[in-house]
Amino acid sequence: TALGSTLVNVMFLMLVSSLFILFLRISARHLHKDDYECISLIVKEVGAVVANLRTAVSFLLSFYALNRISWYWGVLMEGHALQGRAHDLALIAGANAARSTEEDYKARYMFYRQILLCFFFAYQAFTPKLRFLGYDPLISAGLLERNEAEALKRAHRSPGTVCQSWTCQWIEAHLSKEARQHAFSALREYRDSIANIQNLIAQRAPVSFESMLYVAVYALCAVLPFAPPTVDVHSRHMLMRTSHVAPCIGVALFCSFYLALLHMLRHLQAPFDDIGHPNDALNPLALMNYTERHLWDYLTAPPPGTTLLAQEAAAFSRDTGRGQTSKF
């Protein structure tokens, strides 16, 4: 977690704070009054610096955190929107495409594969588990054919754009009239969701702003041990008699909050990194599996009042080369 990743730095700052408070207690006991007043003045000035830095850091972190978490939720919700668009396409095709011959089922399976391939390539570049996955696993899963893989390799922009073109051609060839118009509308929304995911991932804060934020947070954590909270350096007797456990804990809590929040925001920049940061990672594979099972039902469900479900599912399984389990 983000908090666990900062514990080493927090413990070091806590140790520095305890040593500094020990230095103050020894100074209060042994130094001359004028020398000690000079030290207390320095501590007071450092405290003023910490107060100003805390205000700046709180403002910058609040602004950045709100925008970054909103962006993270936007990526999450856009994945669900993409899932819904895929369901819409399968619903329209399942209700209107022909289903009388074996060739019709092969055509449905082609549409099923094209929708899932568009979904897969929408997330491949951003997901570590999928980033270096070639075409052979897709061929083994029954989602791609050898000749199609060769066509995807020749894509000018990306394989996903070719799959979207194939989906559009399938709608033109197998649907008609209003069903075709509704399918094209759903396909446009499907393409928009894919583009929105890519655009959201590409959004980054300016480098200068992030650099300023990091410098401010690290500067605050660096000087915070030298201005421990709840320590009254002006009262020598109270400083000598009071335990310094609470101020050290206060420094640790403040530093852990700022560093953990900064660490979390840095991890959110890679929302699909389920290898390096599994706790906060989104899981597009779960969306794909969920969508795949829905597409199966949408494309094989018979009309109401018929008993063709078993025969249709068997024919669809024979054409796809798969059973009821997911291929992802």
C-alpha cells in the first residue's frame, strides 16, 4: 500500500525528530541563557517556515488529489460505459441477425470475436499483463485467425482500428433497415468509449506543476522534524521535564500522511498496473470476462417460446471451438 511504502522514510524522520528534541533538552539543561535563546529563536523561525509550507502543500495536494481521483473514477466509469456499448451491439445483432443456417452462426461468432478484439486492444497498451501479449494467445483462444493476425500486423495506426472497421463491415453485411441504423449508432458510441479511455490515460498534469508539488512535500517533510509540534522551546523547565514521545509521533503522523498521499497519487497515474501496484489497480480483464459471458447469451438466446436454446448453443460452441468458460 501507499502507507506501507513510506514507512521507512517516516521512521527515519521520526528518529531525526527524537534526536533533535534530545538536543533541545540537553541544550535547555546545560547551555547559557543567551545561547539557548538563540537556539529557541531558530526553532521558532523554522516553525514559521513549516507553517507556511504546510499551507502551500495542503493547497497543492488538495487540488491535485481531487483532480487525480476524479480522473481515476473517470477511467473506471468509462470502462463500464465501454462494457455497456459492447452489450448494446450484441443485443441488436442477436435479435436481428439471421440464425437459420450454420453459416449464420459462423457470422455471429465472427461478430462476437470482433467486439471482444476491440475491447482487448482498447486496454492492451495500458495493462502490463496484456502489453506484450502477441497474437498467438488470441489465436489459441479462438478470438483470432491466422489470416486476420496478418492483416492486423499491417495496421497503420493500431490493431483496434482494423477490428472496428471489421465490425462496421459486419453490420453493413448482416443487418438491415432500422436494426442497421441502431447498430451503427451503438458502434459509434462503442468507438467513442474506446477513444475516451485512450484520451483519459493520456491526460497528465504539467511536469512543472508535479515538480513543484514534489519539491514542496519533500521540503516540508525535511524541515518538520526540526519544528516538532507541542514542544514549547521557550520554557526550559517544561522542556527538560516533559517526555518527547508525543512530538515524535506527531512528526511521524504528519509525514506519513503527506508522503503516503503523494505516493498514492503517483501510483494512480498507472491505473491498470496490477503487477507493481495491485492494491489500487483497475482490472480490465474482469470487464472483458464479464462482457464475454454476456455476449454469449445475447448472441445465442432463442426467441421466446422456442426450445432451440440447446441446439443453438451447441452449434455456436462447435463453430467457436469453445465451451461455456471464458477464454481470457
